[in-house]
Amino acid sequence: MSDFGFHLAFWSLAAMTLGGASMIIISRNLIHAVIWLVMSMLGIAGLYLTLSADFIAVVQVLIYVGAISVLMLFAIMLTPRAERDNSQNIKTGGPAALVVLLVMISTLWVAIDTDWGAVREAALTDQARLIGESLIKHYILPFEIGAVLLTAALVGAIALARQDDEDAAVHAASLQAELDGEGSVDPVNVVDPPIAAEAPDSEAAS
Amino acid sequence: MTATYDATAAMEIVNAHAPGAACVDDGVLFLEPERLVESVQSLRDSGESDLVFLCNLTAVDQELHFEVVYHLQSLDLNHILQIKARVTDREDPAVPSLTGLFYGAHLQEREVYDLFGIRFEGHPDLRRMFLWEGFPGYPLRKDFLQMPGQVRAGLPGFPHESEENAWPVPGSVPQRPMHPNDPQPEGDLVVAEESEESS
Amino acid sequence: MTDLAQLGNVLGAWYDFRDLNNLQRLITEWIAEWGPDWLASIVTGVLGALGILAVVGPTLLILIWVERKVISRFQQRYGPNRVGPKGLLQPVADAVKLILKEQLAPRAADKLIFFLPPVLIFVPGILIWGVLPFGPRMSVADLNVGVLFLLAVSGTAVLVIFMAGWSSNNKYALFGAMRAVAMSISYEVPMVLALLTLVVFSGTMSVNGIVEWQQQEDVIFILLFPLSAIAFFFAASAELNRTPADISEAESEIVAGYHTEYSGMRFGLFYAVELGNTLVVSGFIATFFLGGWWLWGLDQWVPSWIILLVKTGAVYFLLIWTRGTLPRLRIDQLMSFCWKALVPATLLFVVVAFVERTLLISEGWDTTVALPIMAVFNIALTLGAIMLFARVARPAPLRRPARIRMAGSDIGGLRAAREVASRREEPQFQVGGD
Amino acid sequence: MIIGLEHYLVLGALLFCIGFFIALSKKNAVGVLIGVELMLNAVNLTLIAFSRFGATEVALSTQVFVVFIIAVAAAEVAVGLALALVVYRNRQTISVDRTTLLKG
Amino acid sequence: MTTADDTQLAMQGTIEALTTGDGSEPVVVNLGPQHPSTHGVFRLKVTLDGEIVQDAEMRIGYLHRSMEKLAEERTYTQNIPFTDRIDYLAAMSNNLAYCLAAEELLGIEVPPRAQAIRVMFAELQRVASHAMANGTFINDCGAWHTPLFYMFRDRERVLDMFEMTCGARLTTNYMRIGGVAFDLPDELLPTLESFLADMPDRIADYEALLMENEILHARARGVGVISPEMAINSSLSGPVLRATGVPWDLRKANPYCGYENYEFDVPVGEQGDCFDRFLVRMAEVKESLKILRQVVDTLPDGPWLADVPLHARPEPGEAYARVESPRGELGFYLVSDGGPAPYRFHCRPPSLINLTALKEMSVGGTLADAIVTLGSIDIVVGEIDR
């Protein structure tokens, strides 16, 4: 671990990760924040490689950079532009910084002071096979529970995000109001939507 | 062969529904603009004339009045009828719109409004179609691009042609009240000398 | 020992061009003698990268010419033949023209995110090459998670496309970006499942391992899993935004999709990377399903990377062929095809692969006998699945045939229309429908 | 100076604190989710560091544990963003400080 | 000539309209006037909710040359070149319609050879125009110009024949009041014979290649549907009307130039969607070839132009003559006041009137469907704006 190449890799990746994370705090635009998040994720994937956990590194890139960041960008696109400033919450900023400082000092002190009894054997090789086997053999129960959890999350997310009928009516009414030019429709007292909401019915019915 | 539907027969149908709304003037059916909609509706709905296809809708500026011309066609009986509606008021010509009866009239009426300035009451979206909103005047009117001295541009006559059938015969053009957006002629207007130079 | 191999031994390994790896080993040994050890590892990395760029660079230029010539042949015209002999310098002329063109940027564009994509889009394009094995030991990085690496890197390309589309502040670009992201995410699922059948069967996730398994069993995967091959081909062409799934840059609908606002060399980069991705994806299709650098023993004679390039060329021609002739599908049709057809089909084949794998391993069937039977069964299953899909999943308007009748004597309006419609005899022209 | 376990732990701790601060101080719901993601990644990093430097029999289980964390994190982001969408659709805003309906 | 607010909209970031205000707002996208698939300078302001079209509003007038005003100051013969430029993809049909109207005004009898030649070139123009229409339609569906180039191959042969007879490929200016400008060159008939010999197997190719294409079915069937009653009420004409099932063709209903003595048929569709229009156009090309075969066989000889004074002056009156142009019913309404120039020159543009129902056809579908519907209606912007 001591040759020059490894040092170069570790320090550059550490800088990339911490730099990306701190830029998230500073950047004004939320989309910039997500892109800095992606950069720090890639940094962390590199750090996994330096720890020779290459299966985890590739999974990290595949899931975090490939899916979760795009999911966040979609969420940002679906919410209005007015909300996109990445502004801090000034009045809770102060105490938050205090708490974070406290946590940081305690964790750093623990990290540096205790004797972890670190031992340096050769790293695992061919993690993919070992992890796969242990998932099936040793950790079969958590594996199944994880599967159930993922399906539940999937169904929950769809059920939440889907527009059911009266929402669609409100949406259709506000669209019609937009086209006719008067102000936006007050979502509460929409008795019978001017446009019969037949378009989304197909979805609701299926 | 597409027969031309007999104007008098059409007049009877219209008069049956809207007495006095139609008259035939040398073989052409003229309809009163005020009751235009129900007379055309009677022509469209009566089984005997069955004029369901609005072929063509345009206007002609007859200098003293506007004429809105409709060509209605029956596809099953294969005959065509030409209808004219005369609008005398040049300042604010208006004719009831047929978009209620024929959906095809939408664009054609907008075109006539754009190029002639004839308002179609009841048209849902009467805007200029080709020209932009701020365009001064209506191009297809005869007095648009009017030469000073009320002489219409174009072809007074041909060099090798004899003098007597020069056209239009000077002074024959009826004098019309000056339109507000006509270019105002400088100095006093003498029609007489104008014609000597040009012939 | 064939005489060619003897020649290699006589003249020393580095003459033997069948396996370029010898060359690289020779160089690193020479450096290891006098230099520090870290220098050797860096030099091998650099050599690998240079090798890749040496392969990608010229082939890109040639590919631009090949694609334009082949498509022009489809369209009854000559294609570029003005610049250089038979138009060969046309790509160079294009590149020079693009470099000289002014680099425009829309006024309200998000500057930082607008300038990054043309550079960042190259990263996944070149990274993917690292895992492609050109020969038994000739791949830049023989990761044992190669297949997963391929999917992860092609996943990041989606992010760059979104950045390009969103930042150019143009509605067409935004449409293109949203469509590209929605489509690539949903087509990653069938891609993963198609590769899962291969990984399950060959037992290893390293790309070279899959090729070696095919060599060892003397069978190519397209015979064993034809539906996975078709699914992977279609998912890859959707990932690359190529017809029939090029809706993210559908010029007839949204002008040029996510790279509408890019001009000059920036557009050139997008275009080059698109071609580079197509080449590397056809390379992977050749490696996974057609046996990569191995061809029933021929690779003893012919250098392995030539075999791979020939197979890649064949798959690339197939991609050009679909691009030249097929019309484009709508975004909702693409999505429903992916989720209602490709995903169930590939899931079915993952189950089939598991069952056959257990038969081979735990039951201990003899592979030379078992594999042909399984191949026949899989091919029959594929044809059955395709027939079932063609029969079941036709949208309503497509069930009835489109019919044209001749009006004959009754010309007229609605009454004549009813007469023509009510006629008994067979319509003059009928197409489509089941 | 050999890169040891402590380096990774310090890095993980710093990353965790940055994520924690972001989660606490951002007004936008998506910003909070970004903070949470960073915290989870920091935890993953420390776990993998232990797997590399810890005893061998613990190495495999920590990596499996990290795989589970990544899966759960993905599910959590999906549900979190769906929640943000529903809040936005009913309250027309997703800034965290204005959605204070639970207050008495 | 866009209005102040249009330029302002174009200048100000178009993304603004996307996200101001609350709720997911409709996106207003401008298709045109500079757009690869609007067949010329035609602008469609489409209001979208996601990909679904909420409202499609046409903004036309970019090619408005006010021909009807110009024609009032030129003699009847000088107006003929104007008619080529109204519908530059079917110049022969335009010339024919205008000459028929002028002849009706002047009461001129056209010699039989001229009538046969007029029918020949009108049908040749229909083959060329339908080749262009079908090619661009499939191109709008996304096929990378390949079918377009196949169909252009046939169109080239027709345009070469035009060039042979009247020197121009597109703006032919070939017909005169009372007949045609020149007689047929002697190398035209052999070329026409070989053209008629080759076309059947070319059309067999198209039917084999295009008709069975599953993706074309998926993209065009059930898209842009219109009912026969609605079609008649919004005065659609030509292939768009016949695709809904209404068998109305002016060549049969009101035969002009001797169409009654040629035996041909009128193809009629069933659903009235984009694919039916494509099929009707394909079948019409076969019918036109049948007519051309008969015209070549029965071509009478004799004078090809009645003697009409150069500046003929019809006595005051009006005439409305109509022709079945490739796009629909093309009519010319001429009013004369005795002068050498028409007092009123009005052209009934089939493309513009066929667009009346565009909003009904495209609302509810996706943006891609709106483009395909526009392509299937086969518009020519010169004819829309005149």
C-alpha cells in the first residue's frame, strides 16, 4: 500500500469526494448540487477500488450514479423552477453547524484514538462469487426480506406518485384554466371538472 | 356532369323558411345578410337541395358594395349552387358567419376577413390569417394601393391597340368617397389632365 | 505444432502478432529491469489506453465513411465521392469543417453544465473499451466483474445526455433529454436480464471468461439463447438512440434532440462518440453472442483480434441496415414494448438458463450431448415467444386489416359511402390485420 | 506514511458530517435527500475500510452488509422522492420549512 | 413578418414558459416556421401537456405573396405563370384549372388533342406529386429518407418528361387558354411508354416493402382519424376525404377535358386515418397509370391550341372551374368586368381547407402523431398562403 501510485490515487480521490460534497453546500442551483453529488459518488467508487472491493465499486457506480442521481434529476424536473434554489435555511443554520461540529469532533477522536487492531492480510479476491454465495447460503433470510422491501418500495412509490381521479381533475382543470387564460383554479372547490377527465380514466381504470 | 342547381327552386326553399330573404337577379341567388344563416341552413337541411358541402367562400369588392360569394355543392345529388350576399356598408362590412353550419368555413372566413376586412359575426376566432395584426388596410380591396386621381393601376390600354377601346374609359370610373387610409393627393386634384398624359 | 507457431518461437515471441499481449509483456519486462516498479504499471496502463485509442480513432473516421456509403447504397445514390478517392477523405473534411465552425452557446444556457457534456460523453465511450477482450490475454482490464462494469459505465452516459439536454435551454433539447433518459433507464432492465442468462450459464462475470466458456464448449451463445441476443440487440440500439428507437434525436419531431444547440466541434464530439458507442456495442454483441475472438479453432491461425473485428463489422452492418430502413417508433410504443415484451421474455429465459444450468452441473449431463438439445429447445421457445407476442400484443387498430375499395359507379356523398361500405365482395386491396 | 485504516475512517467521518450538515440545513426536500445519501455513503466507506483491514472472517459479511445498505438506500430515495412529489402536488411547494402541517 | 409578441416569445428564453407559475404548466412548442418536417414555412403552435397535444394552432402567412392582388393587374395569359407557383408540386393541375376557368369565361372550345394532352400531363403530375407526398409521409414517420429516395427515382422520370415538353421541371407554365403551349416532342411518347412499362413492378416493390412494415402500421394506423360526416362538414377534399370512405372525385363527378371517355376507378378508404390516406394515394397512382395508358393509346392528332387573341377580353361575368388536383378540389373563381385583366382572381386552396380539421385530428394524440398527421394531409405552403 505504500508505493507512490497508491498514495496519488488515495489523496486525489479523497480530494474529489470531499470537494464534491462541500460544493453541494455552496452551490446555488439544485441541479448543480446533484451533479456535485455524482462527482463525490464517483470519488467514493474509486476509494472502494483502492480498498480492492471492486464488486462494491461497480455496484456503487451502477446504482448511485446510474439510477439514483437520474431519479433525483427527474424529481427536480417535476417540481417547479421556483423551488430550485439550493438555499440554506439561515435560522437553523447556526445550531445545525454547532451540532455537526460536536459530532465531527467525537467521531474523529474515536477514529484516531482507539486501537482498531488493524491487520493487513491480502484482500479478498473474486468478491462477486463470494458475496453471491454468502447471499444465497448464509444470509438467505435478509436477502428475501430485502427483496420484499424493494418490491414494497416499488409499489409504494408508484402508488404515491400516480395521479388518481380527483387529482387528475384538478390538474386537467388547472390546465384548462391556463388555456382559457383566467387565474389558476383553487384546488379545493373543484366540484365537477369542466373537462370530463376521461384521458386519465384509462390509467385509473386499468 | 355536375348540374348547376336552379336558383329559383333554391329561392322557393329559402322563402318557405325565411320569407323575403332571397331574390334571384339574372340567374344568381342573392340572400339577405341579416337572415343568411337560417336561409343557408334551410338549403343545407332540405332533402331536395341537400347542399351539404361548402365548396368555396370568397368575396368580391364591387367598388360600391362588397359581395360575399358562397358555392354550395350536394355530393349525393351532384349539383352546385352559387349564392351571393351583398354588403353595402363599406365602413364596417359585416356578414353573419356560417361556422355554425359548416366547420369548413372557419379558415375561409378568416381569409376573407384578412384580405377584405369583412367582419363575420359569430366567428369564434376571427383573426388575420396571412398578415400580421398591425397591417394597415385590407389588400384585396379595390382602393388599396390606390393611385392618386382615383385611377386604378394596371392596364389602361396597350400601345399597339387603337385608342377607342382604351380601358377604362377616362372618367368612367365612378367617384367613390375617399377612404380614410387613402394616400391624400397633394394640391387640387384634376382628373382631366391625368387622363390626357396617360393615353 | 503448426509451422506458424514454430516460426513465432524461432523469431521470439514479439514477432508473433497473433497475440499482441506478447509485445506488451516484452516492454514491461524491459522497463522492470531498470526502472522503479510503479513505472511499469503506469506504462502498461498508458500502453493499454494508447492501444484503445489507436483502435478507436482511425476506425471512427473509417466508420463515418462506411456508414454514409452503405446508407447511400440503400437509397439508390452514390454517397460521398467528391473528397479524396471514392470519398475517403470526406470524414476528414467533415472534421475540419466542424472544427472551423463557430461554437455557439445559447444566451440563457447554464454555462457550466452546457460546456461539460461534449467532454464527459467521451468518458463512458472509451471506458467501455477497457473490458472488450481482443484475444485470450489481450484486454486492457480483465475484470472479474466485467459485465457489471459494462452496464455501470453505459448507465453514466445517460446522466451526461440529460445534462446536455437540460442545460441548452431549448424545448426540443429538453424533450430529447427527457426521452433519452426515460428510454435508456427502461432499456437497461432487458439488457441486464439478457446478459444475466449468459453470466448464469458461463458461471463468470468476466467477459473473457464468457468467451473462453464458448470456446471450451464449442458453442456460440446466439444458438443457445437467441431471444437474449435479440433482446440485447434491440436494447443496445435503444441505448444508443439509433433507429428504430432514435426518438431522442428524432429530427422529424424534435429537430436534433439533446444536441440541438451544440454546433461546431462540440456537435462533432457527440456525433463521433455516437459512432464509437455503436462500434463498441456491436463489438460486445459479437463477443457475447458470436464467440468474440474465437471461431472454432480458426484463432490458431488468424490473429484473434482480426476475427473479432470481422464479427463486429457484421453486427455493425446489421445496425446500419436497421437504421437505414426502419421508421421510428413512438415513445409510448417503445416503453410498452420494453416493459410488456422484452422484460417478460428475458425473465423467462433467465429461468430457462437457471434450469438448464442446474441440469448441466448438478445432474451432470454430458455437455456435448445436452447442449445441442438445449439449443434446439431454446430456439423453439424463442420462436414461440415471438409468435405469441405478435398474436397477443397487437394494439386494437392493427387487428383489423386496412382495406381499400374501388368506388366503381357510385360516386357521391354519404349515401354513396354507405353503399360502398356495405358491399359484400372482397375489397380490392387489403393489408395488415390477422 | 502508509495509508492505513485511520485514513479511511477520518475520510468517512468528514463525509458523514458534511452529509449531516446538508441534511439539516437545506430548504429543499431533494437537498435533504442528497444529504442523507452522503451520510449513507460515508457509512458504506467505513464498512468497506473495516472489511479490508479487519479480520478476514468479518471481511465478507461487511461487504454483504454494504450491498444491503445500497439496496435499501435506493428504495429509500425512491419513496422519499415520491413523497416529495405528493407534497408538492397538494401544497404546491416542497421547501421543507413551509410544509409544517403537523405543528399543533 | 412575425408580430412583436412572436419575436419577443422567440427572444425570451422559451424555457421560461415551461416552469413559471405553479402546477405542471402546458408547454407551448413552436413547430416551424423553420422545422424539418413542416413541408415549408408553416408554423404550428402546439400546446403540450407532457407529450399529449392539448391545442394546435396554425400561424401561416410566411409565404403570402398576395397573388390574388397581383393577378388583378395582369392579363389572363400573363396570369398563367402565377398558377404554377401557387402549388409548386402540382403546377400542371393548377395551370389546367385556371385555363378551364378562363375558357369558361371566354367561351372557347378546346381542340380534342389539347384535351388529351392536358389529361396526360395532369395524371403525370398526380403520379409525381403522390410520389413526393408518400415519400415525405414515411419520412415523417422516421424512416431515414430511404423510401423517399426510391419514390424520387420515379418522380425524376416524370420531371424529365416535363422538361422535355415545356422546358421546366417544376413551374411548367405549359397550358394556355384554349389548349397547350407546344405540341408533344416526338421523343416524349417512347419515354412515356417505357415509364408505363416500368412502373407496375416498381409499385409492386413499394407494396411489398412498405405495406407490410409493422412499425409503419403501428405509427400510422388509428392516428389522425376523422369521420366522413366531419370530413364533409369541414369541406375536406381529395385523398383526405376519400380515405374516410366518401367516394367523391371530381374527375368522375364533374368530368372535364374528356375524363368521361377514360375508364378508371376511385379508391376509397375505410377508417379515415393516416395509413388509409397513404393507401388511397398509392392506389390512385395505379389508377393514373391506367388513364395514361388509355390516353397514349387514343391520342388524337390535330391542332393543340385554339386561336385566342393574346389580350382576349371576356365580356363581364364570372366563372368557377374545379379540377381534381393531387391534394383535392382546386377551384378558380374568375370575375371579369370586360377588361383584359380579371376583376377578381380567387383560387380555392385544397391544402388550406384540408387543414381545417388538423386541430381535431391532432388534439389528444402525442407530438409525434401530430407530425405524422400533418405529413399525411400533404400540404404545400405555397398553396396555403398564395
